Amino acid sequence: MDNKKIQQENNVNCTSENTLSSLVNDQMKDKKFSNEDSLFKAEQSSDINVYQDKSLREDIILESSITPSSKNGSKYNKNPRKQKEYTGYNPYQWPASIEIAKTHELATSLGQDQGGLSSQYKNQDESFKQSSQEGSILNQCPCCGESSNKKPYNWIKTDVTKSLSEKYGTAVPLLFELIKYYGLSILLIFCINGIYSIYVYKTLCDEHPNQCYKMLGFLPILGDDTINKYLSEGQLMVYRWLNFASYVMILVSQILVDLFCDVREKKLEQFTSVNVLKTAKARTLYITGIPKYKTEEQAMDFIVQKALELTKGEFRVEIVDFFFVRDYSKFHELFQKRTQLYFQTKPLLELSDQKTVIKVEKLKSQTQKINQQLHEVSNGHLAFKGKAFITLSTHAQARQLKNLFPKTIWRKGYTVFLSLIKKISCFQDFATRRQNQIEKMLMMQWAPEAKEINWENLGIKHSDKMQLLTLTFILSIIAAIFCGVSLTFLSKAIPGFYILIFNITIMIFYSVFLEYLSEKKKGKTKGSKAYFLLSKQGFFILIYFVLLPVLYYAFADSDSTGLRTYSLFIFFLVNSGFQFLGIVINGKSRAHISFKKKINKNPQLANKFCQKELNEKMQKPEFELEQRMIGVMQLWTYSTIHAFLCTYTLLISLVFLIIIYYSCKYMLFNQYSIYNYKTLSLQRKFLSTYSVCFQFAVLFIFQIANHTDLQRILGGSFFAIIYIGYLVYSHKRQAKLKDQRIQQLLKEPLLENESKGQYIQPHDSYSVLFGKFLQNYEQPYLEEEIQNTLEISNPFYQDVLKSFISQGNFFKRASSNFQG
């Protein structure tokens, strides 16, 4: 009787999901796939648009540079049905097993495999399945299938490049090679200019002790006025020309870094499917600018009509797959909240006292509110974002269609130009007409292959990132202008030491405030932090941390005793210290060790988590590559640019780099885990942007330092030659790379059925892969767990569980709609 009543009420609770299901069914009525016409159409149910912009895909691949990836960047969350069928692993087991969590921690740690069976796990035969069900696999994690029998690396002797490049890609080894490269460059620059500078300081300090300042009690420092006054003409010329030679060395070193990355990519053959540069074989385009009121068929006709207008009726395309982008992010957020409520409710159901009844009642009311929100969202008709994927039968057709429409950069730049001239009355009508025309234009960019998309990154909101980036830009400019003006005027009335304290205070406030914003507004994927780290660094960090101290150095009064140079050295020491601590110290590792100790002392803590949550808690944190790479590059920036003004900065940076190199090796091999960083795309993009900003900063500081007019002219000319040559080389390199890939494509034989327009098979399409993701989502297990829990006799608890029972049904019904 009770079971019948539960079933009836269960059907009522499924209405919110049925509403969504009917909505999708109405939209997918005419969806067909025919081998004759090669037309497969489906709709997108994920806010996935961030990943399809080619200019943004480099960021996303570096941010999540992890394959396969789950919501938190781990690799354990694979197909739950296969996990349960082959290994008996249940991610929602309650209470959790500490032994499984420890095994997963070992499996995801960095170490030398001593006989794991991960390769067999990926290609199971019947005997292997049977043996795994019987539990005979001792060296394999039942959660992720990786070997747990690993021997730790010797972190002192082990070469990171040789041990990691084959399995984990080349991005992490690049960090350690950059540290070595920058360390050797700093040592060379010190040998060229620093040794002679220290010799000049010591000689003049012995001759004129009253004009000398002992930095830190033993390092001699002289002001520029004293050097120009007491140094002989010949020695002064040698001193200046050695300074010029160090400037040339710094300028060339940063360009050599980019060339070094080229050689590394070619040597290790990193042009794989996860590398954003491999777009020659692409047949799918990401389209934006579609009118949002269009239906699916109207949107397809709209795109074809636009192409026919541009080619005067001569263009013909064969569409294989068409995929709408709709906003399902709200559903993802609500289902995540409801899952968490269930995790909080489950332990309470095992108790029967009155206090737990009150707590469960509160959780029940929260669940009902979420169900109501789901119902409202589904009835609100999911918003079409004016974006879609279109897959053509051949790459030639896709390239031809893409070339018909304007590039993204051109359109954005032209839009900004029109918005500026629109403020002028005589150009207002012209700008308005052109803006209306541009809004009706379509933009097309290469999209990644469907299998490369991380479908689990639902709900990411690119608009939040852009708002934070814009706000960062505004704050950086305000901070730079405010501090620059204040330093310029206050340096004439306030001693340099107080100006230094004032600048450091503003710097700390600026950094802490931006870090707060990034934590407040970061997206829902693991890689968001890396994106915001990049958005906060780059050109603005050069303005603030490099140019402002130099402005103080340039506009302060004459420095006969070296006090100004000493203040600059202290400022550099504080900045570098912040970067050094940020690289070496990480709270995630400490939190992991602390939690592990608590679990070992009190195993009852595991009862608060399901198996999946405990695995996440026990798993070692990921090695944050981007943060450390940016810190190393900033340290290089501070030391080399300030070296024109204070030679001792090179020595401090060299010591910091040596400590960072070995501390990062220790953390990598002992305290962190690492996943498949297989691409250098974001590092390369950041290095290119950084290189341009760095070179201009070096030129600016060299020009305001005390050099002769001839040296300033030569320095500017040398910079122009090097920089223009570098830009020409970069352009030719990209063109040559593109031609090589196109030629390689033309030499390859046609794949099966490609000539018939059937290159994209059903199992490769965006819509079907997304449907498979929905079907294999974590919710089916949750449904089984709740069904088992319904066996409890208390009718009040049964009533609570009925609000959860339909959660898995939504994903299964949605996936069936997409797979047709």
C-alpha cells in the first residue's frame, strides 16, 4: 500500500522534468538523420559557448588543460555505469570507505608505476571484467582505474622533463626549464654588468667613504651623482657601455624564450587533438550573431541565405550537423543544490529522534523551493543565445563559409571605432547605420571537435569573466595614475622612505582587493582561477610594480649618497618576496595534510561524506602551474629592469630562482598531484603578450636611466630592429605552420564516406555526444541510492525522499531526446 502511494506521488513530482522534456520534444520534432541527405540536427542544452571561440579556447585549454576532466579537475569521475558494472565502485556509497579514498590518493599521485593495470582497464575483456568483479585486482584504484602501486620519485635527482613529458605533457616541464633559462640569463647579465658595477662601488667607497652608503650594513651603494663626479672618463665610458650591453642581453633573452618554446613544440610533436593550433581538419564552425527570435530551421535558412547573398547565389553547402546553443546553466545549478541537500539529508534518515525530524523538515522545504524554481525555469522556455555549431561535409566547405564572414577581431575593433565616432554629431547617422548593419552580420570561427569539449563544464558565465577583466583594467589604470602622480609631486616634499611605505601600502591593498574579486566572481570550473590570474597580470602588473618605482627614481631629487637606490632595492625586495612566498607557500597542500591527519585520528569523520566527496577531500591538490609560471616571469621582470638602477637585484633574484626550482620539484613530487597538461597554447599566448609588454618596459627604463644621448639613440634603434624583426618572424612562422598543415591535409586520403558528405558520423556529432554525457551523468546512481533508502518504514522520511526521486530521470529523458 505504501509503495503504491509512493509511486503515485512520485509521478506528480516528475511534472517539472516532464515540462522540460516536452519542451525539448516540441523543439526536436523535425530532427532526422539520413545517410542520403547527411543532415543531422540537434539542439544544444549547455552554456558551452565559451569554449567555441578560437581566441578563448587557448585560455580554456590551459585553464583546464586536463583530459579527461570532471568538475573539480580530477580524473576519477568516469562512466558511473561501467564503474559499477566492472569494479563495484559506488560514488554515493554511505558511509565512505577510507581505504578506497587512500587508494585513490595514491593512484592520482605522481610516481613511477610499479605494475598497475591501467592500460588493461581501458580495454577490458570478459576475463578482466570478471576478475575485477571478484576483487582480484590489488594494484588498481576502483575509482579511476589507475595504478595505485607507485614508487615515489627522487625529487632531488629526478629530471622533470624526462619523467613527465611522455605521460603528462610538456606544460609543467616548461616551468622548470624557464627557471633554468632565466637563472642562466641573470647570471650572464650579472657577469657583464654587475661585477664591474660592484667593483666601481667598492673602489669609490674606499676613496670617498663620506659619499658611500652601506646597504644592509655591508653592500656598498653610490648615487649616480657621485659616480659621475668621481669616476674617471674612461672608467665611466666602460661603465655605461657595459650597462648598454646588459640592456641588449635582456632584450634578446625574452625573444629567445619564445623561440625556445617553438623548438620544444616541434621536438616533442605536441600538435595533438587537444592543441588549439590543430584546426586544419576542422569541419565545424562556431557561429554568433544569429537573431535570437529565430527557430532552428529559420536559423539554418538564415545562414544559408547570408552565404548566398555574399556569393551572389553561387555558394552551395552540405550541412551534416546543426546544433543550437541554449542556456541550461540554471538547471545545472539547481540540480547541484538539490544533490547537496540530499547528501545532508541521508545521514539524518538513519536516526529517529525528534531533533532530526526538525532538521529534515527544513531540508525538505528547501528541496521543494528548488523544485519550484526548476518548474519555473522549464516553463520560461530556455533562452536561445544566438549561437550555434554548424558542421559541413568537408573542410573545404567549412573554410569557404568561414572566409565569407568578417573576423571576430575586425568586427570588435570596428564596433568600438563606430561607438567612438558616434559621439560626433556629423558622423552620428553614418555610425548608426553601420552599427545596424554589423549587428545583422554573422561571425564564424573554428570550433573544436565535439569529442574535445568538456561537457561537464556546464553553467560557466563568460560575462562574469569579462566584467572582472574590465574592472581589473579600470582599477589598474586608476592605481597607476594615482600612484604615479602622487610619487611625482610628493617626492619633492616627502623623504623617499615614506614614499616607499606609501607605495607598498597601495600595492598590498590593490593585490588583496583584486584577489577578493577573483574569488568572489570566479566561474564554476577548475580553470577559472588560472584565467583570473592571467587577467590580473600582464601589462598592468608591469605598470604598477615596475614603472612606478622607476618614476620615483626618475623624479626624486639628486641621489648623492645612494639613499634613493637603497629605497628602490627595498621596494624590489618586498615585491619579489611576495612573489616568492606565493610560489613556495600554498594553503591547499596544508589543508590536505591537515584533513588527512584528522581522518587518521578520527575515522568517524568519514561518515559525514559520501565516497565521492571523501575521495575529493583525500586527493592531493593539483600543482598550480599558471600561478607559479607567472610568478617566475614577474621575478625575472623585476630583477632585470631594476638591474639598470640597482645591480644587487640580480643576486637576490638568482637566489630566489634556485630556491623556487628545488622547492617546486619537492612539492610536485611529494605534496601535489598532476594531470595531463598536454598543451603549451596558453603559456605561449601569455609569453607572447608578456614579451611585448616586457620589451617596451625595458626600453622605457633604459631611456630614463643616466646614459648618453648616443646610447639612448642606439638603444631605441636596436629595440626597433629587434622588435620589428621578431614580429615579421612570428607572422611568417604562423603562415608557414598553417601552410604545412593544409598541405598535410591535402596529402591525406579521403576518409570513408567523406566524398559523400558523411564524414561526421552520428557518434561524433555534438548533439549525440552531449546526450551521452547526460545519460552518463552522476544522477542515475543517486536515483538508485534513493530507491534503496525508500525501504525505511518511517512514512515521514519516505515523504522527504520523494522530492529527490525524479532527479535522475531528468537527465535520462533529456539525453534520450538528444539521441533521437
